[in-house]
Amino acid sequence: MYRSPVFLRQLEPRTARSTADAIKFAIWPIAILTVLHRVFVKAINGNITDDFKPVYDAALRFLNHEAVYGANYDSVDPHYLYPPSGTLLISPIAVIDPEKSRWLFISVNAIAIIVAWYLLLKLFKLSLESIAAPILLLAMFASETVTNTLIFTNINGCVLLAEVAFISLLLKRKDLWAGAAMGLTFAVKPILAPLLLIPLLRGQWKVFITAIGVPLVLTALAWPLSVDAIDFVKHTLPYLVESRDYFNSAIVGNGEYYGLPTGVTWAIRLLFGGMVAVSLWLLYRYCREDELFFVATSSGVLLTASFLLTSLGQMYYSMMLFPLLMTVVMKNSVLRNWPAWFAIYGFMSYDSWLSTRFPAAGRLAEYMKTTLGWSLLLIVVFAVLSDRYLAARREGRLAGGIEPSFLLPKKAPAEPTPVLSKQPVTEMSET
């Protein structure tokens, strides 16, 4: 039988021996090339929306001891909104020229997202050899949230890494380190602040020492170095708590854009707030012993609620929901149904629904898809948990939790009761 030369056999690619291998061999190249395309083509090309320029300009002014917080917030251009502690942290980016600095910033965020991808796999006990590894990498870099984070060149990739590190360290009971990871994000932007409810409910008090201490220390260092630090409080902070009707997928943002009455907007917010409260109560009351499920699911509910119900929610904030999305690999996940992924498409897909043929309908779909996606996700979580609760109460097993019935140990069939045969009784004759 003919055998190819040794050097050709070494070059021959492995042939998949199973369906899982075939999928991995197909997805790994697509995932890697998607990462390279997003970083070296889409991100480097940039976009009319540029989150990096105001950050670089503020860092340069800070290093030159000039005023930082003097932007005109009446325009729709990206503004510099970091507090003095964040300005101190990002100031080194202005040491080199803007173009190379932007490329470095893109690289740092891309690396942070890849490290977060690896930590998520470890968190859910999945290896690089698993089929989930390339699927997750492709899903992350194909999403709108990662793509636009790199194109607009903002710091959300680093915030995602800090979030995943926080969850991992929290579950390992390394509370001070978990708080430090959270504190670094607070020094720049408080987007992850709702997650502090989780260590509060779990009684991990040491988290708060570093979560609060780190930004306080950085603020104390930055304040005397900034010539207009007080203007952040007087000028920038009031703008941050206001809602706006552009680039805002929160309920209040779309309510203002489409002219909804204030009472209707508040009614919708209160309705979703009630569903969030019920979902969190059910998670804490019946699911907290399953620590990974409780922390990952609760974090997703808290963050989605903060995006949807507060004054500002932007589509690329959805990057912080990757820990929740990864729970789909767990058998008791609340995301193992089609409405959940209908919702996830709304706030994760890079597809644009703007239409030249149907401009009004396309604009409505494009502007509302994120809001509707976040809303539907909260409805799905509420519905799944409520259904599990009602089923467990109906079956009288609430004391054991609200796990779905198909995950409960199957009861062994009862042993059949022996039936005594009715034999005719005969009288013994006397002898």
C-alpha cells in the first residue's frame, strides 16, 4: 500500500473523528480570522463616532496641568466623562502620539477581552479543547458590543475583564482582591456598581473595603494634580445623571425620543423594576446554594436592569452580560429557550435594520432593538424563575429549591406489593 512521504504526512491536517471535532475545526479558523478582522481592519479603520479622542485630549490636558472638564454638553459628540481618578489612570496614554496611542488602546482592550474569554471558560469549567471555546470567541468578536468597543475605542474591554475577575475571585472567597478589581472600574466609570448587591447578599463584607478604598485613594492622589477637579462635581456629574434622547437605549431615552408621556415611561420602568425584584428574590431565596448559577445569573439581571431602567443605556454596555450568557452551558440555565436568544439577538447582533425601502419601519427596528432585547431578557428570566417556583410549590418541594423537575433525581419505582394467592382450603380428614 502506498504511503505518502513523512514530511507530507506531517503537513496533512487532522481529520475530525467526531461531530464535535468537525465543528471545532470549522469554527476555530473563523473565530481567529474574525478577531484579526475586528482588531486590524474594523478597529484601525475607525468610525465617525470616536470615544478615544476626548479621552486622549483630556489625558494630554491633565499632564499639561490644564482644565479637563469644560466640554459643551449640548452637542451630541462623545464627551469626556471620567472622574479625576479615571483621568489619573488613563493619563499615560497621552505620552505618545495620538495614532500610536489609539492602536495601543485598541490592543489593550482586545487582549483584555481575550483574557476575559479564557477566564469565562475556566469559570464554567470548560477547556480550550472544548467545543465552547471557539464558539464563545467567535460570538464575542462577532457581536456589536465587542466590535463597536474596538471601533469606537473605549475602555469597556478592560471593564469586562474586571467584571469576570470580580466574579471569579468572589466565588473563590478572595474578597479583598475581588473588591480591588471592582474598585478599579469605579475609578473610571461606575457601570458595575449594581454588582455590589451580590457580595452584600452573600455577606462578603471585605469586598467593600477595597471596592470603596481603591477609588478613594486614586481620587485623593488625582485631586491635587487636577486644576479643575471640582468642575467634575459641578459640571460633569449633573450631566451624568440626566437622561438624553439620543444614543440612549434605556426606557427613558426612547420614551423621550418618541414623545411618550412621563407617566407612561415611569409605569413601564416600575413594571420592569417589579419583575427584577421578584427575579432577584427567587434567585436569592432558592438558588443561592448553587453559587455559580446564582452569581452569574444575578449579575446579568442586575446589569440589564441598570441599562434599561436608569438614565442611560447604550448597546455596547451589553458586553457585561457575557457571564449571564455563558450560563447556557448549565443544565438549570434560564436561557435554554428560544425567547431568550430572540432577546439576545436584539442587543448583541451587529446587524443594522435601517432600510432604504422601508425607512420608517427600519429606523424603528434599529432604534428599538436594544431596548426590546433587554426588556425581553428580563421578562424571560422572570417567567422561567416564576414558573419553576409555581411548579415546585404545586408539587410540594419548595423546601428543596426550585430546580426544574427534569433535573430532579428520579424516584425508584415502588416495589410491587406481593399478592397472596387464594388457594382453596381443604379439611384434613381424621385418621
